[in-house]
Amino acid sequence: IVDLADVRLLGGNGNDTKVDMGKMVNQNEISVADARKEATIKANCQRYGVHYIDPKDSLLDQEQRWESVNKDITRERVKQNRAKQTDEEIKARRERNREQTERARRNESSEKREAMLYKNKIGNQVAIARESQEQRKARLHKANICNQKAIANESPTKTKQRLASKAESGKRSREKKKQQSPSKKPRSPPRKSPSLKSSNEDSDETVDNPTTLALDKEEIKKLVKEGIAQATQTRREDGSHRASVCVVCDRVIIGTEMIHWMTKERICVQQ
């Protein structure tokens, strides 16, 4: 451990940032290189307006703390530099980024590409699941505007390609849905009418197989009774039929459920 004199680091605003390197080395018992790095990080935090994490107040170790602070410094430095760029510089920077991205995608392997797409998909799903209702509306509105602008500015060739891609995607979706849907059950053959005796035979003779009848007489009477009850319930004074709607929950009263009538005065009291 070497006791150094005061060291002055030139800040971004033209002012000197005074750091007592010898005091830092003696108090914290760190090497000279680590002390210089700590002083540089502290000066950059003051220069770019980033919160400096003191070693005494941090639960992270030295390397993790430096990495976290340096990320904040880099993010703020890029943000401030981009704010000073002109429209031409912004356009050139975006063009360079696009070329670099395309070059990297051409050189990457299929496994790496699939892993990146899967990671982006999971990240988007997590972000969408955590967003609020206002953020969701803003995201959908922004995406709708971007799509409208892209469609308005696209060439006839791109329009043709987009429509063809949309049709192909719909076709694949229908085929996938058809494969996933359970196979349809074969239709059962129509029921045959009960084989009755011919009219020229004795009328006292019964049917050969009474169990082949489609419906029993008692079952028919029961269904007719339920139908009459339901028709009576939905019948109105003018002869038309209209389903009853509950005034409390605003739902249709289906079937032959019991209807409880209430006066207007009682409803107003409980409004």
C-alpha cells in the first residue's frame, strides 16, 4: 500500500474533482489500481449525474458494484450524447445499427438464431404480462399507427408480398387448427321406424319389438308439458313471445325458471 498525494481528475463540466488517493488506499486497504478505478467511477458519476453507490452502503461485492454503476454511467452517457445529435447523425447512426444487425444475423448459426428468438419471445411475454391497462392501450395504439404508416408508404411489390404472406399464415393456422381438433365422430345411421304389422292383419296383434320406438308416450307427454310451460312463460299480451330479463343482474331467464316479480317502488328503494 502506497500513500499517494492528492490526485485531480478532470470532470466533464470543466471543474476538477479532487480525490485523496492516499486516504482512500489507507482507509479501505485496497490496491492502487482499485483506488484509481474507484476514483474514476466516482468522477464519472458526478459528471453524468448518476447516483454513486458507496462501498459501505452496498451489499454487493466490489466487482458487481462496479459493473452496476458502469452500466448506469454508460446508459446516461449514451442518452446525453444522443440528445445532442442532429437529424442527419441520428439517421446515419440508425443506418449503421441496421447494417450491423443484418451482418450479425447473416453470420449467426440456426441454433443461435432460434435461441435468440425464443429469448426475445419469453421477454416480450413477461413484459406484456407485467404491463398495466394504460400501458397496454398505449402499446396497441402505437403499433396500430406504425402499421398504418407502413401500409401507406409501402410499394406495390411489398403490398403484394404482405397479402401473400398473410394468406399463407392464415392457411397454416387453419391447417394447424384442423390437425389439433378432434376427429369428427361418424354419423349414426338414421333410426328406422318401428316395423308394424300390415293393415290386413289382425289389429289386436301388437308390435313385434316395442323397444324400437324412438320415444315413449310418457316421455312425449313430459316434453309437450315442458314446451307449453316455457311458451306460456314467454308469451306476452299482444300474442308475441319474448324472453324475460332479470332487472337486477340483466340476464335472460332461460327455460322454465321461476320468475319473482317486484314492484317498481321496492326496486327504487333498493337501488
